[in-house]
Amino acid sequence: MEIKRDRMVFLGYGKYWRSDGIVGLMPIEEERGPRRRTNVFVQGRGEPIVASRTEQSILEDMGATEGGFQAEALREAVTELLTAFHEFSPVLRRALLNEHHFDVEKWEQRLGEILRAPHVPETVEQNELFD
């Protein structure tokens, strides 16, 4: 999950904290109500700050979106699948290829490429675009 740095997050009722200083969120289950939705754990404090906002709304302000959670879940699933593929015996690999046209090696390579960090293109000076 990517937290945007140096962003002030509104915790409710005039309380703000820097996004990169928040280390944990825990929904309040007992005695939950107005002004009491989430315990926010921050660096340098032993006790959590009680926020009047839900953990989901705080996470969204921190920069963590549902899309980010889904991407991380997909990354974990692909990693688990790749690990399972590595454990396939040569006999199983041949059987899958010959009987079901499923090439395990091709999928290992493809999934490995997906997991690698994306290639960052070289930056182009704006002036070069108009030459």
C-alpha cells in the first residue's frame, strides 16, 4: 500500500495528523458512536487517537484506495500461483502440456514478468518534443 507522504489527514473534530506518521488503524467495536469510530495509532504516542471517522475514510485520505488494496491482493494471489507452479513435477508439467495444452513454463514466465517492477521510461525534456 502506498501512503502519500506529508499529507495531513483529517481525523474528525479538528484533529489532523500527517499521513506518514499514522502506523495503524483499528475500528472501535465497543462503545462506538459519534466521535468514536476508529483508534488511530501514530508514531511517538503510546495511546491511540480516537477519530470520529471510519478507518476506510482515513485510509482514502492517506492515499490508500480500494484499487490499491485490490492490486495488492492480486499481487499476492499471483505470487502464490507462481509458487505452486514451481512445485509442479516434470511429469505433471508434461501431462498438462500434452493433454490440456497448458504450458506451465510459459505461464511461469508471464506471471514473473507481471510481478517485476514496471519499467520506468526515460524522461524526455519538454523542449525535445518540439525540435
